[in-house]
Amino acid sequence: MAPAMPQSQESAPAKGRFITFEGGEGSGKSTQVQRLLSKLAARGIETVATREPGGSPEAERLRRLLLSGAIAPLGADAEAIVFAAARIDHLDKTIRPALEEGCFVICDRFIDSTRAYQGATGKVDASLIADLEKVAAGETMPDLTIVLDVPVDIGLERARGRGEGADRFEQEQKAFHEAVRQSFLETAKSEPQRCIVIDATQPAEKIEQQIWRAVEKRFLKGDEDVGKPRRKAGASAAKAAKRPPRKKSGKIAP
Ligand code: TYD
């Protein structure tokens, strides 16, 4: 096994990797995103943590509109289009530049959430979903999608336990959340090279181990030049200053 050793900035360009997390309400995505970020950092790999909707300043503005319900009166198609518009900016400003730099991009929700929340719930036609996906994501598909699967009742109970005010999408009926869950499972079944499903009712440590095994197996086992080594403090400060706002272990600052 060849561990991903830190390499000099002058070596051949490293390959970034795009990892997305998907799952219904209360599936524990945020916890697992944080744990994966820590493990990658410990391995010396630079990461960018981001989320959808949002992940760039303009997309965060659209996020606020979407989650407040302000777009809903325009109809489901318009809502799907706004999710796609946010995605276009997020990819342009945050995801693609980070991948080009060789970072591992860890994104909390991506295209599969649109397929599930807008498509599978019967609100938006599958052909519009597919077209929006093509326009927004294009070639930039995730290298790995981790679906955290939890039965709807358990997930909603957990989400309620967090005591957060329910946003526009959390308020939907149980049948809606069931359709969302089935959509994630169906996508994973139809795209097994990209997706893995993890039973999110397991203890967090076990889930973390399973995710790490999958990431290691896919990206960190070969001799490939994978991932950009983390910069030493003070290195490339000018370059770093040009980047969009990002947190090493958290969501993008709006
Ligand atoms: P968020 O607060 O990020 O919730 P979670 O912790 O569940 O990820 O809210 C994002 C909401 O937006 C979530 O309910 C799913 C919904 N959503 C869509 O409906 N379509 C999409 O394309 C995306 C990315 C999210």
C-alpha cells in the first residue's frame, strides 16, 4: 500500500476527488462529513467542505430563499430551476476550482437530492430533472456518493430531537420522505460504481469506519498521485487569498 505522502507543490498536478453525502432528514450527514474531513486531514490531504443548496456566496443567497419557502409560490418547476441555478454557481466558484487544485471536495447533498426531493416526489417531471442535471453538473459528477440510509420514522424523530425549526422541506408529509428515501436507494442501485449505501441506524463510529474503508479503497490505495497535500502554515498565502471562502472542517461561510 502506498500512503498518500505529502509532495512538493511543484510535482505533477494532483487529482482532486469529489465526494457527496446524501440522505433524508436525520440521517447524520453532518456528523459523518466532519469525521471524514478529520480523517482526510490526518492523512495529509487538503479538503474543501461544502453543501447544497449553497456553497458559494451567490448560491447561499439562493439557499436562503429556497429554505424560507419564498420560491415555493412560483411552483415546483421554478424551485427545481433555482436549485440548479445555485448549483451552477457552486460548481463554478467552489467545486471545480478546488478539484483543479487537487483538493478532496466533500459536499453535503448534490444532484441526488434534486432527483429525490423535486423528482421522485412527483413534483417535477423526470425529463426536466435530467436536463437541469446536464446543464448544472455536466461532466462534474461525484467520484463517490455516500447514501446514509435511515427509516423515515427514525430519521424524522432524530431531526425533531435536534429541536431546529422545520424548514420548507422538513415540513413535508411522511409519504414525501418515504419517496425521498426510495429515490436515494434506487439511484444507488442503478449507479453502483458511484454510490454506496450505508445503514445509518448503526453507531456513528461504525458508520465512520465503513465510509473510511470505502474512501481508502477507492482513492488512497494505489500509487496514484491523489489529493493535494495540506499546505504548511504561511505557504502560498497569496493563492489561498484568491479562493472562495471556505472552512477546513465545516460548511462554506455564506
Ligand atoms: P439543510 O438544512 O441543508 O438540511 P439537511 O440537514 O437535511 O441537509 O436543508 C436542505 C434542504 O433542501 C433539505 O430538506 C433537502 C432540500 N434540497 C432539495 O429539495 N433539493 C436539492 O437539490 C437540494 C440540494 C436540497
